[in-house]
Amino acid sequence: MLYRTTCLCSIRSYSTLAEKLRAVVSEDIVAKKQKVESDSSIAIDLQDSSFNEMFVMPKRKLRGQYLLEQASGRASVAQTSRPDIHDRLAVRRPRSEDMAVDQDWTAVWPAARTYASSVVPLPIRMGSRPHPEKRAPFKKEGNLELVKIPNFLHLTPAAIEKHCNAIKKFCTEFPPELVENEDLANSAFPLKIGYNSYVHQGTNIRDNRARVITLQVKLTALQLSSFARDKLIRLASSRYDEKTDTLTVITDRCYTRKQNLDYAFYLLTAIYHEANKVEPWEVMKQREDSLKLEFEGSETQKKLFRLLRHVTSHDKFVENYAVISLHPNLTWFYDSPVKSLHTSTSDEQLLVDPNIQKFANMWNKYMNSEETPESIREYAEGIKSLLGLKPPSEHRL
């Protein structure tokens, strides 16, 4: 304790360090310790259980105690030798420095493990600096950023080849026809499922983008009727690509990839069954409600059939040699691919005719797509070939 006197000076009347040093010299600590142990063994609380003394301060010797014991000869000092240069050279160098260029890497890194700079013989750097153009990122030795992230050093091409050769006897060969013929592969496997896996630096190995599922299927594989196909396209809206005839469903609402995959299958099943349903109000659908113009039932079909029947009724007149000699341009119908038709042919029979079907497909393509010079030229050639018209130069000959 410190007492302040009138002469403005401090006098230390009690010192803990001095008492401890004095006790060490007089060997009072051993006696005091034995007294405390005897008192603690006798002390018993109200529940007849022994009372254990709790020492708040750690029981370690101070530096002054060690010095006094060493000076008095009661403490032994461990003698250590200086490190020898040969002992330091005897320590093995990192394995990556002694590794040969033709080393079997699958024997060095056979399975997945944490990155070790002493094993991987690659000058990898990782980290961020304020000015990377002046100072390169940190080296691989002692770089914790390389330890945090997962690595794929066990999935080298040689390792994958060894794994494949080991399990090859348990597998069947993939059909080569599916590799060579893409159409056959699409018909055998019409459903395609896609997802991505991500690896990035950070404290969390999860990535929200890895749960996204992309499901693609062609509508031709669903075997829908014309009504169901039209309804499914309306329900799918922008998810249907007309150029590739592909329906694409993207799910990312669930937390895991498996949940999103199940949800995608559910959506595909729901939209398929909903498209095959026919509501009472859907029976009243008119031709004007269709998404595309169709040749069947159009004004073009009626006019074309009327023209073909009208010309067929004058078949005998056209075949007259005298008339042909006077009017050479009238031979166009005689060269037409539909010259075998008769006036009694019904509309259903005309629609089944291959030449009419070809013209109908060409007409649907022309009317339901953007008009271009090529489409106009193709449409004109289709009409000429159907009616058997020839260019003026051929008529002069």
C-alpha cells in the first residue's frame, strides 16, 4: 500500500514481489502450500462434500524466481547447441522442386485433398493487390486463399482415363448411331436437361446460380393434336421457339437443384394435360382465332379448286390438235402435274394429292413468315409448277 506524506513523497510499505522473493529464499512457499492442502482436505460444506480451492491466478514462477533459482543453483538450465548448417541442409527440399517432368501425377494426387504448395509443381499465384501491374499476386507458399477453394487436381485427363478403363468392363458401349445421326438422337432422347456448376473464391461454397434447371423438349415428341398444339403454344407464350419447335422451361424458385428439377417436370406435365383438355367455350373457336393462317378452308384453296375443276372440264378442248396449233399457250394445263384430276374429284381427294400438299405447305410457309424476295420467288415457282406454266422463252421454242 502507498501512503502520501506531507513532504510529497511516496513510501512503499508493502510489496508483493518482495514478499514472494523473500518466501522463495526462506522456503516458506512449500510450508504454505502444505498448509493450504491440509486445510482444503479438511474443509467440508453443508452437503458433506469436499470443498476444492479455486486458484484464480495461474501458479507459475516469475522471471525473478527463475533467476534466483539459477543463481543459487537450485534450478537446472537446459543447454542448447547452436543450429548446425549440416543439420539444416539435411532437411528435405519441397517435393515439387525434385519432381520429374514425366512424373505420374495420379500417384502424387490420387484423390481430392486440400491444396499443398509443397506438392504441386505449378507457379500458382492468388490474391489481390492494390496495383497488380506493379506487384504480382501472392505466391503459393503460405497462401491461404489457395487452401480455401476446392481444387480439381485429381480430375486430370490421365486420372479420368484410368477411372474409365477400370470401370469399362462393367459398362456397355454407347450406340455410335446416336453420335453420328443427330435426328435419331433427338428422336430417342427428346428431353434435354441442363444446369451449371460454379467454383469461386469465398467463405461459402454454394452458388445460387447452380440450382437453375433448364428443360427443353420438342413439341413433335409430345404427339399433340392440332388443337392441343395450338393451345400449348398459347399457354407457353414466349417459352416456345417456333424456329426450332422447342419448348424451354427454366425453374429457379426452389432452394436446391433437385427441387427445381421436380418442379420443371411438374410444369411440363401440367401444361401437357391442360393442352389436351377441351373446355365448352373452346368449341366455339373460329378460323379467325387461329395463331396462323391455314391453307385448308382458305379462300385460296377454294379459288384453286374452282380453277382446277373449270380447266378439267375443258380437257377435250385443250387436247384438240387444231386448237393447240392455233393457241400454243393453252398447252400449260396439259403439262400440269394435276392433269389427271376429274371434275367429280372431291375436296378431300384434292387435299390428299401430293402436288396439292406441296403447294399447301409452301403457301402456309409464305403466309405465316416474313415476306422476303426469296419467299415471293418460291411462291411464284410453286404456282407455276402446279399449273404447268412455262417461261415465255420456252413457249417461243
